[in-house]
Amino acid sequence: MEHLVSSWCNDRSLPESYILPLEDRPGMLPLGKNIPVVDLGAHDQTDILQQILEASQEFGMFQVINHGVPSNLIDEAMGVFKEFHALSAEDKAIETSKDPDKSCYMYTSSHNYATEKFHFWRDGLLHHCNPLEKYIQFWPDKPPKYREVVAIYTAELRKVGFRILEFIAQGLGLNPDHFSSELGENQVLLVNHYPPCPDPSLTLGLCKHRDPLVINILLQSDVYGLEVFKDEEWIGVEPIPNAFVVTLGVLMQIISNGKLKGAEHRVVTNSNLARTTASFALHPLYETLIEPAKALVDASNPALCKSFSFKDFMIKYRAAASYGTAFEELLSGTPD
Ligand code: OGA
Ligand code: NI
């Protein structure tokens, strides 16, 4: 906890441990390229499905607008997320250490701070969300409205997540409820905070990675930072007011047997504005077996990998210092 970037960033230049090798530093981006934006409020459901499918195949990432989550709820949620990260380090420590089983905690950089070669310019608050009755008692109750607002916010995001999963399942030719029981029931909120950085050209908020989940619904603030890697170049994800960024994770790539793509992405920092984002992850339950959907495996489309439990996958993902670890590497030697 004493390492949180927000606790020391104001009075120091960029420490050496945050300076990345040349090839990993953010560089110039191609102009005029954007990721798809899908209007979930449109009438033609077949068209929505088609757009989601294409974006999932090509980018593994897209934005959604008119998703049904009220803008005042989004503003209130972003408000409490920012207030939380503005608390003193001591308060943050108290507010995130109530559960001995660690369903709510804070960390900085990656989960491998002690062993990683380089650090990243990010503090994170992570907590489980479902079932709410089990976990809400361990959430921060500073700022005072945190629990009330975030309970409503995460319930709304769950609806958006399952609606998108339904479209994806249909697009893949699977039963529309393929993801609706075990595969998305373990929901986790990660509230990222990237303070202003003394030298954004030398470091990253998060290095290139794929998320270890089925899908993620991200609320970016109005501050730029997220970039996705496509066809060997980085594309910036433009902040759109009240939109969510949907990212497909490694597990979706596996379940779809490679038909859809888990997006590789990273976060850049900037020198004058703090950036706060909230990732709402739909994960499988820990004991759930992950495998390519049987309907998508045949003689010409052999299974990408064997089946494994989500729990075993997470152990491997974390141990691999997953940031920067290639997809193939993550899968090789995955426990049977
Ligand atoms: C993540 C992530 C993007 C962002 O939390 O895995 O990629 O913009 N976040 O904060
Ligand atoms: Ni990510």
C-alpha cells in the first residue's frame, strides 16, 4: 500500500523503475482511426447483432451508446470512484481491508508489484460484486455514498453485460443463454486511477495485455488513455460521454474457439489530468470449466485448447506476470 502512485507522485520525477524499454514506450498513433461504436438503442436487433459480431471479430473491442444506464447514475458512480481515490492512503487502506478473504483490496501497478521488472502508473481498487449480499459489507463505505451508488451501478452493468453476451452467443450460433449462468456470474469491479504523470513518453498506465475474463464493460472518464493493438498498430479509443467500452477477454477467445478476438490493449498516461476508469468484469465461477464451445469445434476447426477451470487459469495468468504474456504462451501448459 505504501507504494500507491497517488501517495508520492506529486513530489517526485518519474522513478527509474517506471521507465520502460524503448520498444514498450508509447509512440505516435495513426491519425483518424477509431474502434466501432454500436448504438444499443437502435430498433433493428439484427443489425446490432451484426455490428457486435464484426467488431468482436476484427477488434475484440467496441464502444456502446444508448445502453440504458442513466447518465446521472454514471456521473454519480464516477463521482464516488474519484472521491475514493482522493482519500488519504491510510483511509484507503482501512476501507479495503475489511474482508479476511480479500474480496476487496487495493494494489498498484500490476498484481506482481514485488517481482515485476517495471512498474506501471496505476493504482487499483478491486472488489467482487456478485452476490451483492455477500460482498457489499466489505466494500468501502467512504465516501459515504459509495455502497449505495455502486450497488445500483453494478446491477445496471450486469444487465448491459448479459445483453451483449446474448448478442455474441447468437452471433456465434450458440444458444442465446450460453454465457448467462456460470460463465459470467463472477463479477468484479476494478476502479483504476492514473494520476498525472511527470513523463508520459517514458512509461505506461498499463502495458499491453489481454484481460483474463469473458467480457469487460469499461467506463472511461472524459480523459484519453486507452489504446487497442490491431494489425500491428495502436489505435486510440476516443472518450465518448456516457459510452462504455466493451472488451473481449482471453476466455471469450477460447470459448469462441478463436472466432472472436481477445483485444490486446494498453493505457497511456498524461501529464496534467488524473484519469479514473472503472472496469466491470464478467468472469466465470472459479470451478467452471472453460473450453471451446462444442458447437464450434469440428474436423476443420480443432479445439484451440483443452478444458481447464477458471481457478487454474487465474493461477497461471497471475504467475505469468501476465502483462505482456502472449496468448499462446498463456494457453500452453494450461492444466487439463
Ligand atoms: C484494465 C484496463 C483500461 C483503462 O483494467 O484491464 O485495461 O482505460 N483498463 O483503465
Ligand atoms: Ni485491460
